[in-house]
Amino acid sequence: MALSTLRIVWLYPDLLSTYGDRGNLLVLAHRARARGIDVEPMQVRSDQRVPTTADIYLIGGGEDGPQAVAADRLLQDGALNRAAEAGKPILAICAGYQLLGSSFYANGRAYEGLNILDLRSDRGPSRAVGEVAGETAPQLGIGPITGFENHGGRTHLGEAVQPLARVTAGVGNDGATEGAWAGHVIGTYMHGPGLARNPKLADLLLGWAMGVDPSQLRPLDDTWPEKLRQERFGALSGAQ
Amino acid sequence: MSANLTPRAKFATALLRTAAALSRATGRGDGSVIGGRVGLIVEPRLLELLADGRHVVLISGTNGKTTTTRFTTAALEAIGKVATNSFGANMPTGHTTALAKAPKAEYAALECDEHYLGQLLDAASPKVVALLNLSRDQLDRAMEVTALAAKWRQTLQSSAGQTTIVANADDPLIVWAASVCQRVVWVAAGQSWTADSAICPNCGSHLDRFGEFWRCTNCGLNRPSPQWSVAQAGSAVVGPDGRRYDLNLQLPGRVNRANAATALAIASLFGVDPAQAAPRLSEVASVAGRYAKVERDGRHLRLLLAKNPAGWLESFDMIEQGPPVVLSLNAREVDGFDTSWIYDVDFTSLSGRKVVVTGDRRTDLAVRLEVDGVDFLVVDDVRAAIAAVPPGPVEVVANYTAFQDIRAEFNRVN
């Protein structure tokens, strides 16, 4: 753990912060500080340069117009692509997830994405709104995931990414898979916020940022997050 | 007024009243919605016919609609009878019932759901429309907020010809929507939640803010000079001619002083002298249970309704320093199923006081408070919450159905 201070960048809260996205920043900072790690949260507006030296990058959800503007500015800025190439952890939610792909659909047309993840998004037949849950790949070591989704797009994964989860409730990418990951980059439709409901996903990002296996991080008392997870999974099994 | 109603409309009105009365008698609610539904089936133009010949004000926005409508009603009652949907039934069925129940009222103050503003503009031909604020609310089912502002702008452009708009100069989304109108009276009503308007709704560039002023760095959209404002010091509203109207409100908080300023601006457009209207606002002690004070076992609870991030932040601004705080959160259909917005609320101001959480989604609140480093106690319901705090004052903040559950515990206090 060579880091003295963990620098967490929250990208473009002025454009992409619709569904409690601040929560992911708060949860990461809380879980790091609880382990004695200093945290420097950095909110970067869309008229500012994206720092190249941060340890974790977060990008949230938003409406069509701001999504298109955010993609354009990130393409011009270039720093998020360089961060991805350097293996920095990136967590992208909803609109932020879509714009990491090769193309996404907004304002009635296709836009070029950042090409960080091998996927593309288009419009679905209906809006996906509600609880979403899924089983993640065992090698991620994070167990089942739970969140809330609210999006009109559908996402099609290419060969260079893995689905984050196989959908057990809700829609996610296309009703079969939810989210995507490659290297240290994770994209997902889960807000809720996702890291509040999935603390192991938060620890996975912290582990990647610090270059340690998440199992080596000091365990925290997760009584309340665990109870929340059980309630949310329970609500789904009760509804089916 | 209803003197000119067609036989069909009279029949529809009679059926509406019967249906509403039956609904009340069977304990199914106040009957506003079912009554209006029955009346509109019999005569689809009933709302329009009932509104005809009256002086109508519509009041809409994300937060403060019910309270501002109540203040406006109190102010207009200085000059005549006022029909109003005081039960918060703020869709066309509720408006129809409110008008049907007050056939002799020359004035109507109608709270209007944000999504029905266009329909009401066409049906009720209002003299005045008041637009309070727009911020995120029930995101899983409502339109996202900029899209709603765009819809308002379009609606006002096509339907607000003879109407005067009373609009909040401090909310960029409201200013953008209202600025298409010929006649606008601007009120400095404040904005407690700025995150939905960091970006210019007109062109997408950044808004610069200097204190209360804001302007777009690109297209020039900016804060209009307000004619009405809340005095910086003391509790007063300042009118267009610089005159101060002292407020002695029972309702707490800066946001209610702003609601009072909006109500005085509306009333003055109807010819009510603000000096005559202002004292009437201080008679309002609670609004459908909001701000009501109830007592049990020596605990003196004040009930605050807060439905969205802006509302919760406003509540935290209202509560007294010191007393324990009970927070209750539900996520039933009318609340919105999505609770993620609680992460848009900063709870750190509650740190160091006793905080008790309850409601269907109390576990969500527990996780949220833990992340903010606020100590809390989780209990099953409001009775347990009362038992968990010492005798004395208690502040209760709850979202919509959680609030109704607590009201039910206190005999539906008004």
C-alpha cells in the first residue's frame, strides 16, 4: 500500500449526477478512511481539465443532452482514456457507462464514445426502470449485485469485455447481462447508488487502486449494508 | 361561475358531489379524486365550465405548492370566497372537485401537479400562474427535470397569452421556462438545491453564480431583477415599491417566507393590498398536517414533510438545534421506488444529535447515515421512535407516504 493519499475523481457532477451518483464517491471515501487511508475527493467540472494523476475515476448518469456534451469534452480532454490505458480503476454508471463504449444514442442520434470499453449502446424498446440484480463472475469475488436502474438504452457487449453480471432481475444491458468490465474499468446501469448496496464492489475498486487483493483490506462492520442487500434481494424474490 | 352551467354540467356536478360524499362516508379518502373522475366522465368539459367566469391562479413547482396555495387562499379571502384544492389533490380530477364544491367562489387558487400545467392552462384560463421551482423528484417515474422545464416553456409559449406569470428569479430552470411570456412578475424566492441547474437550460454552458446572482457564460440568460423579495434581516417581504410587509408566520424557515412573498405577489395581482394580506398569512398554523405540532407522552413533535433532496435540505434548515430528529423514509408508488436521491442530501448537519430512523426503507437511511458518519438508532415505527427519545421537543422529517403514516397515528392531524 504505497499510497499516502487516495485521490478519487468524480467526473463532471455538473453534467452527470442524476441518481445519487455522489453516493459512490462518499462510499469509497468512507470505506478508505475507515481503514486509515487519507482520501482526497476531487470534483472535476466539465469546464476543467481531467487530472491524470488520480487513483480512481467515477462518472455518473444523466440526461441525453449532458451525456453528449460530457462525451465530447472527455474525447477532447483525453485524460480519461490515458487513465484507462494506465490501468487506473474507473467506475461508470448509466449514461457514463454508455459513453465509455464505441457509440451511444442520445438526442435521437448516435454519438461517438470514448472506446474505453468494447461495447455500443442504442435505444431499447422501452425504458428499464426498477430493481436490477445479478450474479457476477466468480473471479471478481464480489458475489451477487443489487441496484436500481432507470435507462432507455440497451448495451451490446463486444469480445474484449466481460459482462459484470448475469441478470437475475431487471434488464441491465439487454435482459441477459448487466454492465461490463475489462481490466480495471467497470461500467454498470446500477445506481442506488451501486457502491452503497455492493460494498465488495467498492472494495474491489479500492484494492485495484492500491495494488492489493481486496481480501487483504481490513474488514469493516458491514451489518447495515448487508442488511440492506438482504432486504433488496428479499423484495425481488417476494415479487416473483 | 356555475350559474351558467348547462343541464349536463349541473348533472355532472351533482354526481361528482355524491361520489365524493360516498367516498368520504366509506372512509376511502376525502373523495376529491373519485368525485372529479365521475364528473369528468359525464361532462368531459366540466373543469372548463366550472372555471369559466372565475379569477383563477394556478400554483406549480416541485416544492412548496401546497403551502403557497394555502397562503394565497388566505390572502385572497380578504376580498372574496376562494375555491381551492386544499387536500393536495392537484390533478384535473381534484381541480374539478374543488370548483364544484365552491359554486359561489369568485376566485380559485389551484395547486397544480407539474405535469398537468398545460392541461390546466387550457381548461381554466388562469389570470395568474405561479411557478415556484423545479428540482429532481421521484426520478423513477417523473420526467427528468430539464425536460420538464422545456415542456413548461413550450406550454407557456403556446397557451399563456393573457396570463401573468409569477416566477422565481432564483431558479434558472423557472426563469428559462417563464421568459417566453409577455407578463412576468419576478420573485426572489431562493433556491435550496442548485445541482439541477449548474448548466444553462437554454444552451448547455456553465452558469456562473455570485451570491444570489447567476448568469450563463455563453447565451446571456441571467437572473431577472426581482420585484418581490424576502428581506435580508428580520421577517418581512419587500414589494415592488420598496415597501416592507412584516410577516409573523407560524410556519418555519426561509422557504416559507419565500412562499409568503410569492403569495403576496399573486394576491396583489388580484387587487389585494399586501398590507391587508400579510397578517392573514400568519393565521396559517399547518397545511394538511405539514408543520403540525402534536404531543404524546410528553414528547412534542413537529411534523415536517420532505419529498425530495431539496425538501430534505429545506427541512434541515428549519429544524431547531438540539432536539432529537426522527427521519422516516418510504418508497411506495407515490414516493417513487428509487431511494438513491438520499445520497443527494447531506446529512452531516445532523451529526452530534440524537437521530432515530424508521419507515419502510429505514435500512437505506441507516446505510446513508453511516456513510456520513452520523450516529443513529433504527426502530420499527413512529411509536417506537417516540419511546426512544426523551420527553421534550422532537423534529420529525418524513417523505410522502411515511408522513401520511405518521399523520394517521395522530388522527390525521391537519
